[in-house]
Amino acid sequence: MMKENILKHIDPFAPFEVKKDNTYGLQIAKFISQQWFGGGVIHNGVSCEFVKRREYITNKRKFVRGEKDVSQFKKLLSKSKGDLKYLNIDFRYINIARKFCNIVINGMSPENYMLDIRSTDKITIKLKEDKMNGYRKYMASKDLLQSAVKDLGIDLMPSGFVPEDEEELELFMSIKDRPKIEIAEELLINWILNTNDWNQVDADLREDLVNCGIMVTRVFIDKNDGVKLVYVDPVNYVHSNVNKNNFDDKFYEGVVETITVGDLIRESGLGLEEARNIAKSYNYSWQEGLSSVQNYDRLLGHKVDVLRFAWKTVKTLKYKQKIRKGEVIKLSKREDEFKAPNRSDIGELSKSFDTWFEGNYVIGSEFLYGWKECENLYDDVMNKAMSPFLTHALDIRNNTLHAFTDEIEVIADGMQMTALKIKHLLSELKPDVIEISVDMLAELPTLGGTKREAWEEALDLFQAKGIALRKRINLGDEGGIMEGTAVSAHPFQQGQAITILLNSWANDYNLIRENTGINPAVDGSLPSNALVGVSEMNRLAGNKATKNIVDTWIRFRTKLSELISTRIQSIYNYSEASHIRKLYDQVISKHFNDHLSILKNRHLHEFGFTFNIYSSYEAMQEFREDLTIGLNDGSISVEEKAEATNIFKTNPKLAKQYLAYRRRKNMQIKSEENERMLQVKSQNDAMAAQAKVQADTEAYQYKRQIDLEYESRMSQIRLMEHQGMNEINAPKEDKEFQQEVYLTQIAAKGKENLEAYKENRKDDRTKKQASQQSKMIEQRHNNTSPIDFEDTNWLEEDSFL
């Protein structure tokens, strides 16, 4: 009822001036105090939400540290009131959870992730588009510029990057040519994290997330050091009722800090008397001592609990518009209660924003100090004013947390009980009972010795060989025959019980693995000879089981970067933070010479944040094999291999796109180079052939010229020689000519005689033929005997005739 009465006095629609008043803030502080602390000071013995949350987180931490209370196990083992004094057992808790928790915590190592910042504001987008258009101009005029170099000898090509096509331009802008404001923002965020001991804070946050199911940090602006980041212990954290794991539905939150009264006086300017009254409310036994001025030092050393909280509300900005000819010519800011008069030349402009107030409340008192609107807020385009606190939980419903350790604790308690049972049995374990029948020993034959020697021999045979001697005794007709062993063993049953307990232990251990997903492939206990496929499947199953924890941590890191960015934004938005801006300018100047031009318009930029996970070893190994193949066949260079490897660590998709483009481009360049070399070779061959022909022609012409000169000189020599010989041989030639003429005359005469002879012989033959024809005619007419022309007599007769 008291909580409802306090809440009724808090008017969320109150004017902003009312909200800034300490009275309004005190009402909110009392409302939070009523919800978490019962309206008074914090006492561990008092049941309230704050104590319940603190006990939950404290118990989880003790469980992981192996410091859990073992009284419940003592009660389970003690069956009667005095049993514990007879149990010689070490009741210390066996730390089973630490291994599983550490595996999950170490799996969120920051070395596996990288922050990627992209500027999303209109200015950066326009600058990027202008730069891309400039590259496109160079790309479109590349052929013309190359022709100018070739034809005119004028080099107009830009000294920087000139893309070949649109794809290369997109890759270059994604990989190489990031806007400087993005790089500067990344440098500032990393510098702020490093100067605030982020490695330790992050380790504590990851441990809280896994062990307790919640992680909290606080980001604020220190007037001297700039943006500060501190770890918030969740045992001291309070918040409104939420059902979202990212706490987006919260409307208040805070942290309880225990400080001395001296610190309280220094922070708030509280008077001594008021401080004494507050200290009295925390420890009534000190009232007498605090009332005296002599115990002033004792007063200052006394401690009180202070709630540093933030409250979400709405503020409305109103402006009076002065209108002339239908256009606004002047704007003047007014209070949020302002109402514009009903006039045509006066108008009203209003806009509502989310905002956060913060203050410090001494729990259990009426004292509130530092109540004001958070100075590290700025009005972004999304109207998402961020609280100084950043909180994420694994699973929270109705303010009830559920941690990773909750999956383990019940099973681990059962394993602890099993371990205690085993210890109990081991402490009570005794050797097997040996039963010796004295009567049977007495009946054993002595075999020539004494009965004592027979007993000792029987015991020695049992101890060394396990041989038990039997004896059958005839007790007569009434007693019958009695059989028995002189020595026999009766085993204890603890050994079988220990086997059952060990099986139970192994079953519970496997049950933890099933619940958490941390199987042997994940924790490294899988045998080395296990099949690769089985190992990979188990590892993937384990990663999926804990993926929600890793995703929560990544979302927290992303939101933290955004929160730090908003604080940087506010520093560059307000003139009061000039000395901090100088500090940040010096940080950026170490990397950029033109840092002033980069950060000059920092307040106009908006950023988007993502965390990219580094690729797994298997994926990286497979990609390196592809790179090696490309390097061996010459489709990529060593520099491109290194570049692709660096890109693949954070963006495998972009790395593969880059590799495919470079291989395709290099193969195209190589093909064009081969074609150009073939053309050059063909031209060289043609030129060589032409040169050879020309050389042969020139050599032939030169040779012919030499030959002509030689022949000319030889002709002159021969002519001179011939003339000399003619002069020498002239008489001889005349004589020979006369001889030739004479011989020619003789030959002509002989020929003439020969022709005359031939004519004479021809005449003779003709005559002879005519005579023969006459004889034949005569022979036919006279019918005389045949004439033998071989006989020459007829020729003589005819000649005679």
C-alpha cells in the first residue's frame, strides 16, 4: 500500500520544471527504496528484494568458487542426532562448476571479435557518394587519359586509385577507403576502453554473465577525464520490473554504494548536524558517541548506503513561432507549458524527447542530492536517450534471474552427495571377515605333528593358497554326518556399493554435459583417436548450446560502443567540454595529421556498430589452402594473399568476394599480357624478318656493287690484256687467217668435187635403172628367160648395144 501511495505522488506528466525539483526526485528515490529496500535502511536480516537478489548472486558465486554451504549435506548424511561425530568425512564442497563456467567465459574472449563502425549519417553518406563519383569519373576517362600519355606525352592520370570497374570500386570503398570519421571514432572508443582498464572490467562482466546471469556497467562523463566506464557489481544493482533481457523496458535503475560520512559531506555539501542524524539512523548504538563534537572523526568514518540512480521520463521542447506572410521568420524557446495565442502571426512548435534524470539518495533518509537531468545526453534522430547504466541478462522474467549455473547446481549437489557417500563407504571399508571354526580345527588330523602345528598349517594354506580344509565327522546314528570347513571368508558388500555410486557420479557428470552442451569435444577431453566428423559434430553442438550466452555478450559490447559514442557526441556538442575535446584531438592527432578537420563536425555524425567474430581455425585453414592454390598458379600475388587473410578474419564473405575478384582480374590481366606478348612477338618477328630481308637486300646490293666494280675493273684489265695480246698476235693471226682461207678454199673445192661425183653417180644409177627396165620389158615381150641382174654380162651387152 505504501508503494502505491508513493507512486501516486509521482506525476509523469508534470511540467519539466517540476521534474527538475529535488522534491520530485525525492519521491522517485523513495519509490525505488520502497520497492527494493522496504523503505528503510538495508539490513541483511530484513527480507526485501535487494537482499534476495544479493543472496542469489552471492550463492552463485560461492557455488562457482566451491564455497557453498555444506550444512544441507550434513543433514542428509546424519540419520540421528549424534551421527556426525562418528563420521570421519571431509565435507568440503567439490568444485564441479568452475570448469564448465570457465569454458563458456573463455569462449567469449575479446580476441575472437572485432568492432566494426560505420557512419550512417547523411554527411558521411554524401561524402562517400561524392568520392565514389570522383572515382567513377577517373574510371570513365581512363582510356582517354592513357591515350593522352601515349599520343601527346602528357600524363594526366591521377596518382591515387583508379578503379577498373564498379565491382573493384565497391571492394575498394569497403576495404581500403573508409571514411576518416569512422576510423577516428573507432580509435576514440578503443582509447576510452583501454584507459578505463577494459580488460579487467570485461573479464568481470563475462564472469557475472555466466555465473550470475546478469552483467552491468556504468558510463558517464568526468569533467576532467572525459568518458569514464566502471564495473557495477550486480549485488548492488537495482532496476525497475523488466521482462526483456536487454533491459529496454526499464524506467529506472541504480547502484548502491557504501561510502563514509566524510565522502558524503564532500560530495553533497551536507552539514555536520544533518550528517550526524543520518549516521544515527544506521547504527543506534552509536547515538551517544555521535552526539559529542569530540567524536567528529568517528562520525566521518561511519558508513552509509547511497543509491546512485537514474530515472527515465519525457521532456517537451516548445518554441514560439513568429509568422509573416505564411513563413516562419523567427523561433524563440518557451517553457513546456506555453500555449500560443490564437493569432495568425503567432504559432507553436513542440517536440517530445526521452530523457534521463540522475541523483544520489541516502537510503533510509530524507536526503537527496545531485538531482538533475543527465548532462551526457544528446537528442539523436532515433529519440533513444540512453541511460548511464548498461545492463544485459541471460534470462530474466518478472525480475527473477536465471543463470548458466542454475543448469548445473542441482546436478552438482547430487554429485556432491554421491562423493560424500563414496567417502563414507571408503572410511568404513574393512577387509573380508575370516571365520575360523575351532571345532573343525580340533578335528583336523595331526599327520605326525601336534594339533597346533596342524592348525598353523591349515591357516597358512588358506592365507597363501586360499585352500580351505574340510572335515566330515560321523556323529553316530543319532547325530549323523557333520560337514564343515575349518577356515572360511565372508566378503563385505561395500565394494559393490562403491561401483554403483561411481556409475551414478558418471551419469550425473554426463547429465551436466547434456544440459550445458559442453561435451568432450568442447572441453578437450575427447580421445585423440576419435573420428574427425564425430569431433566436429560435437563441437558444433556445444557451440550452439552456449550460443545464447555469446550472443548476449556481443549485444552488450555493441550497445556499450553505442553508449560510449553518445557520450563522445555530447562532449563535441557542448562548449563546456572544450578541454576534453582537446584531449581527444591529441589522441586522434597521433594517427591523422588533419585531426581537426576530421573531428570538427563530429557532433553531426551518427554511427552504426557491429561486432564481427574472427573465423574459426578450420575455416581459416580451408581459406589459406585456397590462397595457396591461387598463389601457386599465379592467379594472386603475395600482397593479395596477405590482404585476403586479414579480411577473412572478420568478414569471410567479403574476403571470398575480394579473392574471386582478384583472381578473375589477374587472370584477365595475365591473358591480356599473354596476348600483348604474342602481338609484340609477332611484331618483333615481322620486324626481324623485314630487317633480315632489308639486311639481305642491302648486303646483296652491296655485294653486287662490289661485283660490278670488280667486273668493271676485270673488264678493263681483260681489255687491256686483249689489246696487248692482239698487238702481239696480230702477225700470227694474219698468217693463220690466210691458212684458214686456203684451207677453206680447199674444203670448198673438195666439196664441189664431191657434189659433182655424187651427181655423176646418180646419173649412172639412173641409166642403169632405165636399162634394167628396158630389159625387163623386152623379156616380157620376148618371153625370154629371166635376167640375172647380178651378172654383169647383160650390163656389158647393153653397154655394147
